[in-house]
Amino acid sequence: MEALRFLLFYAWLYNRSAAKPFEIFLKTLVNYLPWLLGAIAFFVWRSFFFEASRRGTDVKTVLRPFFDYPRYTSAIWLSGIIRNIFKVMVGSWTVPLYNLFNSLDVKVFWNVFGFSLIPGVVFLAAFLKLMPERLKPLSLPQAPQKILKRNWRVQWMILGLLGCGLALVPIILAGREVTFSSSLDRFAYPACYGAILFTVGLVASIEGKWVKTALLTLMVFSGIMAQLINKENYIKQTRLTNDFWWQLSWRVPQIEKDTLLMTAIYGFSPEEDYEIFAPLHLIYYPNEDHVQVGNDNLNAHSKQKAAMGTVESRTVRMIFLSKDYTKMLAVTKPSAKSCVQVIDGENPIYSNLEGSRISEIGQYSLIDRALIEHEFQIPPTAFFGREPEKGWCYYYEKMALAHQQEEWETVVSLADEAIAAGMHAEDAVEWLPAVQAYAYLGRLERAEPYGEILKTDSYLQFQTCNYFKNALDLLEKGQPSAEAQQFLIEKFCE
């Protein structure tokens, strides 16, 4: 950013001086000196005195590959800068909108399209109104020196290209990349100033009046559409995540300390662990001054750590984080139609709508880490909004809780109440607690129709068969009748 400031100073003086470029450079340096001193002071402090806890902010770590392999590292850095300049200058106008369109429903599309037309039309009208003025010679304060040595369009393109490239240098050195799919792209925002300068200079160089006008209008229109779609997506994401936390609070009264919570939340892919442990602690441990329940992102590495029973810890921004994979609890919300489902690693079963990696680590989930004999914790409405309507998911969470407690009468009572109110599951696996409870209490005629729903997916039926075969060995409060067990096995295994 400071480099862009220096370039703008230079351009200003260049257009108002007949001196040679080196003389203008020295004059620019004198005028820029106050900002330069501030930038140097900050850089020295940040680079050599500040204790960086992250690799990308530690100067020695970042520069070590260059000193070890200067030619190879230089080639990598240069290619990264060139690639990302192109991404920021060209891809920014097309790739994000393309990605957003792929998951856009019809209602949101027409709503966004209509609202985007308003500023688009305003811009078009204003641009056409100002066009005659743009055709007149540019009026600048007169000075004894030569004015505007180069066409302003060329200057803007040069300034934009240099400004964009320089803003991307620290990002590339730190190993980042513009991907248009990650919030880490925020580090490239300063490069947008240079990209805008370049774009305006380039488009202004087009001779065709209507081509220029149409292109700028289209760019404004697409940019506004991208912002409005993002707004709608964040509203939806907030609602989905708030619902997730409310449902978890209905299902799990308390979570044991030192638990590692692994989550798969439909519509929300956290990039950092604090995106989970922060809301988690606002609900379950609001008065604690350090992290009591850890979490990790669900990926290939976490699968390996779960298999190895890894125990690790680290400090991030003065926050101590402990991750013990031998004390893991897996929780998922497989789809927009699904409720929150807590996985029992001793006898796991997964929704046929599940699209995450939760099934790869579910076998290691210790359901006893969900403390079911504690007082329920209520999410604070200031952060999580008002409690959602107590529909099917509320009843399912309570049924799942009673199912974990082996309180079959409570499961049946809740199921009867929900069905009588016209509620039903949209995720077939959520009928399992009711079917099992109906069968164990001898109400086979009631279990029959809802058991058929569990058979609508062949793999879910296969899982259900294995689940009921294993369930007998895990019961702690007595065994069901032989007739009930025979019914379940015949229903799902033959």
C-alpha cells in the first residue's frame, strides 16, 4: 500500500515537472519521507522485534527458502506474482460470479438481478451524461513546466500494474494464493486498488464509445450482483449455523471438558478452529477464560490423527489449544433437510444425505463425552438469535437424547406427539430412534411403516441392519424381547 502511495506521488510530480525521471524520483522521495519513516519503523518492529506465532508472519521463516535455493525460490515467487496479478485484474470480475451462480436458486437469482439493475441503470445514465465532458480536453491547473507528459490512461495502467504486483509480493512470499474460494483471499484486497486503476485506464483506452459504455456497465452490474449474492449467502449461512447450535443445545445438555468436537455443518465450512470453539464456548462454557473444548477441521489430516489417537497442543494468538483425538465427539448436520446428529462410535450410522468426511472418523466418536445428566445450556440470543421453532428437529433431538439414555417410553411419547402434530423427518435416518423404541416396547405395528422409510435407501438399510445387530450388545438397561429383535432383523436384514 505504501508503494502505491509512493507511485501516486511520483505520477503527480511527473505530470507537473519538466525534470528528468531521476530528479523527479528524488523530489518524490523528499515529499514521501514522513510516510517512509513510519513504514520503515513499522517494518523493523514487525519483522525483527514482534514475536510471530504463525509461519506466514515470521520474516526469517519466509525468507529462509530464498537463501537456501535462491534461483528456484525466485522462480516460484515470480510465477506466483504474475499468476495472481492476472487473477486479481481479470479473474475478479468473472470467477466469483461464476462460482456463485453455480449454487444459486431461482428466487434469489431474480431478486438479486432486479436489485442489481437499479445501480446499473443509474451508472449507465450518469456515464452517458458525463460522456460529452470526457471528450473535452482535460483541464488542469497551469504550471510553468510541461503538463501531462504521457496519456493519463497509460499512466493509470502502469500505476495499476505496479501497485497490484507490489501489493501481492508479501502474500506470495508468505505462501498464499488467490483462489476465489477462501476467506484467505482477503489478504489480496489491497491489490484491488491497483487493479481498478489498471482497469479504468484500459477501458478508457477503447475508442468505441458504446463498447466502452457497455463494458463498464456490465462490470458494474456483475460486481453488484456478486456482492448481493454474497449478502444472501451470508444471511443463509448465519441462519444455518445458528440452527445448528440451537439444535446441539437441545440434544447435548453439556460437553465434557477436554473433548475434541469434530463437526460437519451443512452450508458452513470453517477454515479456522476458532469458528467452532468460539460459539461452542459461548454456549457451554461462557464463564471460562480459556478453551475447555477443542475442535479441529474435518479433513484428511484429521482422519489420520483420529486413527493414530494423536494428542497435540499449540498456542495461537495467546490462546492455548489442546486437541486430544482419544476424546473425540463427532457431530453432523448432513443437509439442509437434516437435523443435528451425534455419532456413536461404538455403533455408528450415517444419513444417506451425508456428504462430509464425518463417516471417516465417526468410529472414533465417544458419545459419552456428551454429558446427558446435566442441566441444559441455553445459547445466548445476542449471538445466536431467537430460539427456532420447535418443529421436527426439536423432537428428534429430544428423542435422540432419550435414545442415548435408553428411555424407550420417552422416545415413543415424543414420537407420538410429533407425528400427531403433523411433523415428520426429511432425513430418513432420523426415524431410527422411533423405530427401535416402538419395537422394543412391543408396538411392532407402529414400527412397521416408519421402518419402511429406513429401507428407501439400500445403503441406509444395510447400515440399519448392522446397527440393530450390534445394538443388543451395547444396551445397559436390560434386553428387548426376542420378538422385537427378530422383527428388526427380519425387517432390515432379509
